[in-house]
Amino acid sequence: MSLFKLVKKNRPSTGFGMLRESGVPGMDNPQDADLGFEALLKMLAFGAGVNHIIQVFDCESVSGVTESDSGTFDIAAAAAAGKRVGTNCMKLVATAACDGTQYVDVTYINESEPCPLVSGLKQMDWSDTAYLGWWNHTANSGDFGTAGEMKVAIVYGGGEVSDSVDIPATVGTVHQWVEFAYSDFGTDVQWDKVEAIRFYCDNANAAEYVQYDDIIRYEISYNRAPFYGGGFPIKSGTTLVQGNSVKWTIDGLITGAADAPTLGAVWLPDGDSVLGTDKRDKWGYIPGVRIGLTRANTTTTAGDMFEWVSGTYSALVADVTTTTTGKGYGMSLEAAGAQYDDIMCLYMKVGNSA
């Protein structure tokens, strides 16, 4: 068993990789079915609305971020403008023309803290999750507007570097979620020995910048984004009491009132009174809720049902504009700022009102 397993962490759930390393029978070698035990657990977790989501870096400060070529590719002071979660976001700047060799390393990859020191190396076990993602944005339309002008790789195993993967282009000034399966980084990555996330700049246009926020890793992806399901982190600094009526906000659950994002009475797995943290590791759960992300075709209205507009993968949605609410399959938890904005939503299906 990995040494990292000896350090107890607050987690919203148990990772399937943890069960595998603990020797749970059937995780790797099912005896009586084509479907493995791990696949069955994933289906049950998805159906129950439970995911394993771990904060990597909150992007609130420049702590834990290093530059290979200062003055060419730089981490700027944490920026409030353009943030999606919390107070600030991470701003990466092509100060001069870059050629793909310049990089910035994020080494605070353990709930926005340094990795533990093991055998002389600061490494973290990520084998209990399967996806890495964050908010992608620029407040200056067109900056980093071509896929691959920024690439991402994983540093692991004493300085080894994974395959680099193109980060999608920014789109206008909207916020979009970007997601990478671990398999995107190649087959040789030692996911139990992760040391940093590396961002390579391959943008020859000097003075352009991009902003990232809320870097997380997670086990279950749905609609090319993290599936929050029946739970969501409690807002940092907010105390919830068992059974409180709670409201969704992008920063976390707060006490609710008669409002569209109010979800109902909360169940707290960590006790009768729980304080939210910056690590977003204290969660509340609401039965019957399915929180996720969707992409808007146009502006949306918080509390309105949305319907399909176009596309299959990463389908675009818009407010249901007729009385035929049966076309709707979700409700917007927030308004989209512009076309192609990714918004938080509730997945559901309702009947016609007329």
C-alpha cells in the first residue's frame, strides 16, 4: 500500500483506487461477469449522485507556482477579474513570444497545499481519481484563442514528464470547463507519484493571457465535466446545521430561502454542525438533486428549465420558451453571461404544464 494512504484526509467519498489498493476482492478480477466490481460501484455511485472530487489548487494565490523562464512566460498576481470560484483566479501571461518550451509548474496539488515529503520527494497519490479539470477563461477576448497555445502535462516520479495535451481555446470572454482523462497523458504516468501540473506556453503572441480557476480531480465525468450529483461543497466560512434549508452558489452551499437555487433540507455526513473550508472538503447532500454543468447556446435564466438546441456531445441548451415544458431536461442554477458559457445546473425531467 502507498505511504500516502497512511495520511488520513477529509474526503467527500472513498476513491475506487483506494479500494483496489486495499485488496477489496473483485476490484480487478471479476469471477462471474464481464462487468467488473469497480464498474458496478461506479454505476451505483452515479445513480446515487455521489462522486469523488478532490481540490487540487484553488488558484487563489501564486503560492506553489514556479516559472521556468521568468519574463517570457509568467504567473501574474492572482486576479479577481475573471474568477469563477472564490475571490481570485490564476493568471498566466505570455509576456514575450513563447515556443512551447517555457512552462509554469503548479506544485500545490494537495488541496492547495504542498505535497507531503516522502523519500526526499514531494509527491501525491492521485490514483483514486480519473479526471483533471478546471475553468478556462480570458477577460481579453481572443487571447489564447487557438487550441494548443497552452498545453498541460503531469510531472511525476522524480521529475518525469507525461505527454503534453492541448488545452482548448478560450471562447470570447466566457467561462468554459476543460477536462482531461488521465489516459490523455499517456500510459506511463505513475499516478501515485504526482509532483506537479505543468503548463507549457506555445503562444507566439506576446502580452496575451489566460485565466484558470478551481483545479480539481474527480472520478466520475458527466457531460464532459465533473458530476456533483446530490452533493456540493459548503461555502468556506459558512456553518450549516443538519437539516438546514440550503441554497446553491458557485462558492458553495449556504442557507437557503425561497429562491430558484434553493435545494431543500441538507444532510451533513461530517456531523450536526459543519463549517465550510477553503479546501472545499466539507460537503452537504440533498436527496433527489443532480448537480452538473451544461453549455448555453444563449443567455439563460436561473430557475428556468432548459431544452436541447443543437449538438450531441457538448450539446447546447437554451431556456424553454414555450409552455411545452416537457422539452426541458434540466434547470439553470445560474444565468449564462453569453453564448457558449458553461453554467451549473440541475439535471431533471418534468412533464408538460399545458
